[in-house]
Amino acid sequence: MKNELSQILDEASAEIKSHGADLEQIRIKYLGKKGGLTDILKKLGSLSAEERPIIGAFANEIKTKIEELISDKQKELAKLIADKKLIEEKIDVTLPSKQKETGKRHPISQIMLNLEEIFIGMGFDVVKGPEIEYAYYNFDALNSPKNHPSRDIQDTFYIIKDEKEIREDDVLLRCHTSSVQIRFMENNKPPIRIICPGRVFRLDHDSSHTPVFYQVEGLVVDKNITLNDLKETLETVFNVLFGEGTEIRLRPHYFPFTEPSVEVDCKCFVCGGNDENCSLCHGEGWLEMLGAGMVHPKVLAGCGIDPMVYTGFAFGMGIERLSMVKYGIDDIRNLYENDIRFLRQF
């Protein structure tokens, strides 16, 4: 029986060396319930009491050796597979890496951040407020009369609107950041020097208007503030933003929350006002940039600020408008189409 066990070891060893891929089948063939070694062990009962433990121990040695041979072969095959995988999947570190395109700030964000830096350098604070606003802060506190066209549902995005009458507690999407100025003046006393950047909403949609756009509005309130202070402030801003020597002019206008009110134009910095065929100003020589004026006494008084002691100026400019002028963009919708070919220019 020892010879049979030795023969099983020799046969198993030969098969393991030559048929390594079928190791599980080899194990079952020799060590399984119906395997060769198991068949021999079933014959132990026919042996004498003296022979039985000797053959049993020898059979266990054979079983252990076969298991070790299978385990060693498995390790050998695993190493071969790993080595092959390393060769097939090796990376040539000397090859150039895949280049990732570096992103840039959107032109609107560029202008917004530039303006914030300019005004902060002039001593202004940056103040922000809610985009969903009460009609009181958006209209009434800014001296907008009940019959003002901007209060119509055709011009303003209302969330809650009384259909029978115009109310101060109607809720809407703000159409300017002037509401932030009102909230700030209610809770802070002069001197005040702030800008209010943010997103605003109006029912406009064409080549120069979008329903959602960005503004920066400014407010200064103190003793002896004049229209000349407004002009000097805006001249400083435009000289930094568009370059030294940029000229501005003030034209009379009307806004319900300022008195007097002005429109601010900027001398065309492409042709300097000397080219009738200029692609930017179209020969007019000036570019309309923003609205401004001295804060209306009623607005100051409504916020608890004595207009007999304090005066102030306010202005509001559209960021998209500034972007279009600075970068020569002829259609505001290009700023929102997210065309990488367009945005890559900036």
C-alpha cells in the first residue's frame, strides 16, 4: 500500500508540474472524496492493527506533500501573471503628459472682481443682500411712485402679487441692488461708503439685455457730499478700469430715487471721439455707461437720515455693459451661451 501511495505522489507531482492551469482539478482527482488517495485510505480497515497507524501516517505525509506542491504551483503561477501584467501595463514615464487646459474667470467675474478691488482701494465696503425682495425695499423706499412702469407685472418678476392693488409687502425678484442700499441705511448711520454687487432680474431679452444680469451699485452718504464728488469717484474708477486718460461726462436725466439725476457717458477709448466709422461708439464719440445722481432727500429721510445734515450720491452700473464695452462684445447673449470658443478669448 506504501507503493500505491508513493505512486500517487509521483503522478500528482508530474501533473502539477505539467498542467498547472488545472490545479483545482488535480486536487479533486487525488485528494477529493472520490480521489485516489481517499480510495487507498478506505482500505486501511483491512490492515492489521500494527500496519494501520504506519500506513495512515504515511498517507497523511503524501496528502501534505501534494497540498504543498499545489500551493507552491499556485504562487508560481500568480507571480507569472503579475510579472506579465507589469510588462503589459507598464508606463513610459518619459512620455509627455496629457495637457489639461487651464480655466479662466468669466469676463463678468473679471469685471466684478476688478470693480470690487478698485472700490475697496478707495475705502468702500462691499455689501450684499437678498435677491428675493419686498416691493417696499425695491420700489417704495426708493421713492418709486405706485404708477411707475417698472412696477407692472410686464417688467418685474413677482413671486407674490396682490392682484387688486399695489402693496409694499408684494414679493419679487429684485430689479436692482438699490434695495441693499436701503437696508444698509436703515441699520447704519453716516458716514456711509458702500458698493452693492449682485444679480438682478428684469423682463428684458434682446442683444443688449437679458432677464438675469449683474450690477454694481454704489452709495456715499456724509456731510457736504456733492455732485462733484460723484464725478471724481467715477473718473477714478474708469481710469483704472479702462486706462489713464479716460474721460466721462454727466448728462441730466430722471430717476425717482436721485435728485438731481444724471446719465454718465464715457469718451470712446477706441477712437477718442474722432472717428465717424468707429465700430464701438458708431461715430457718436461717447458711450453710455451708467445712471447716477444725488440721493433723493425723501430716500434719506425714509431711512432715518436727516437730509438737512447729510447728502449723498448713488450710482448703478451693469457689469455686462462694462464687459461689452471693455472687450468689444456686440451681443450680451454671448456672455451666457458658454461657448468655449468665445470665452477662451478672455
